[in-house]
Amino acid sequence: MSATEATAESTGVTNLNVSGGEAGPAPVAIVVSYGFWIFLLSDIIMFSALFATYAVLSGQTDGGPSGRELFDTRNVAIETLCLLFSSYTCGLGSVFLERRSLPAFYVLFGITFVLGAIFLGLEFHEFAGMVARGAGPSRSAFLSAFFALVGLHGAHVSIGLIWLAFMVAQTAAKGPREFVLRRLRCFSLFWHALDIIWVAVMSLVYLMAVRV
Amino acid sequence: MNEKSKHSSSILAYTSGLAFALLLTGASFLVSHSHELWGPGLPVGLAVLAIAQMGVHLVFFLHVGSGPDDTNTVLALAFGILIVTLVVSGSLWIMANLNGNMMPPSAIMEMAR
């Protein structure tokens, strides 16, 4: 047994090596997607701290407006549909890119970008409306926690949109080469993970407030 | 399985994932807006629907499966879920206890005098 095999076995990461059991480093695609997965999980753990903060503080309105008065569920439903369908078109786009059909990829990623931008626009509109009626982040502990949690998700979506535009430009410039495909796989993991976090935001923040 | 059928099967996976996710989102909105569910049970109902939808996203969109190549992914995910559960439930538990044991405001004013 070689030294690499021994370390792999003692740490339990034997199947990072998918090349059929022979010793040697795992392929870059495997290592990168696993590392990115670890990053996503740590990102979700950061969000969990903010979720806990929000859950603790959601009742502390300090005499100010509560979630029930502030939230517009129709807006939330549209935002949810935008993110859900953008996740879908992002997934389909990456399938078509693996199949090397570039026009379908451009169309689908264009739709993904537009849906993400609509989501951000709606969220910005909601925030601006809340600040305008005196319910900004400094009004109460509830609103501080709300803006921190939902704002951080919005910041992630903004970064995702910049990344998406960059990846489409890179695909156009370099063609569907191996490293471009690898980065796009990471991007779609990121985009789907944002959708998972939004499911939690939608349920815990908006829908819980409807009848409480 | 050849390349072509692999691709159409992953398109099918995305489409069925979208259908499940839409169904569960619809259920969440319905449950929170109708009075079908007993009021105090609503948070539990919404949490169950949200966790189910996260599962759908993980399986159909993020392709976390039970294959031999997925062992590391699943182990890392399990660890992440453990930490998230500890952070969220621990904070809620501790803060509820602190709230319950807090001195009433009138007594604090009395001490400050």
C-alpha cells in the first residue's frame, strides 16, 4: 500500500479518488466541486446564525410595526417564483452547455439573469418602501434582524448575478472548455444553494408572520 | 447510459424537481393563508413543508444522492445540518430560558433606585 492510499484510508476520504482505486490525486473537477460544497455549507452555517437571531428577535418590535403589518405576501410569492424558475433555467442551461449547444445555454442563462434581477428589484422596492414608512433597520430589534438576514441573502443574489454575467462572457470568449464547465458547475451549485436559503427565509420570515 | 439519454434524464430530474418545489411552495402559502391548520400548529406545519422543499432542492437540483461517489458530500452535509441545528435550536432554547427568568421591569427599576 502506498503512502497516499494509507493517508486516504486513515482519513476516510477514499472515494475522493474516483479513478478506479489506483493511487494518485483525485481529478481537479472532483476536488473543486467538493471544496465548493464545503464553502456552501459554511455559508449556510453563517446564515443559520442570522436565522437564530431573527427567530429570537422577531417579536421585539419596540412598539413599531410588526411583520404582519409590513410584509406583502403577493410580493413574496412573485419573488419565490422568480428564484425557483431561475434555479430551473440555470440547471437546464448547464445541461445544454454540457451537451455543447451554446445558443440554448445563452438563452437559458439570460432568463436566469433576468429572473434574478427581477427578484432583486422587488426586494429593493420592498426595502425602500419599509424605510420610507419609518420601518428601517434602526427602528427595532425585529427590523435590525430582518434587514440583516434578508439583506445578506440579497447581497448573495447580487454577487451571483455578477458571477453569472462573468461566466457567460467567459463562455463566449473561451468556448465550453473544461475549466469553464467546472466554474459553471460551481456557479449552479451556488445559485441552487441560494434558492434553498430563500425557502427558509420565505417560511420563517414571511409566512410565519401572516397569522402570528 | 449514453451521453444523450444522460442529458435528457437530468432535464427530467430538473423538471420534476421544479414541479415538486412548486407544489410544496403552494402548500406553504395555502397553509399560512387559510385557517385549515390549527393556529399553534402552523409553525410546525411550515417547518415540515420547508424542510421537505429543501430536500427536494438537494436531491433534484444539487444532485445529492446515495451513490458511492456522494459519500463525502453527504457526510459534509450531515455535519452542516448538525451545526445548523445546534446553532438555531440552542439559541432559541437559551433565549427562551433567559426571557422566562428575566426580572420584571418594575423590579429592575426598584434595584436601580
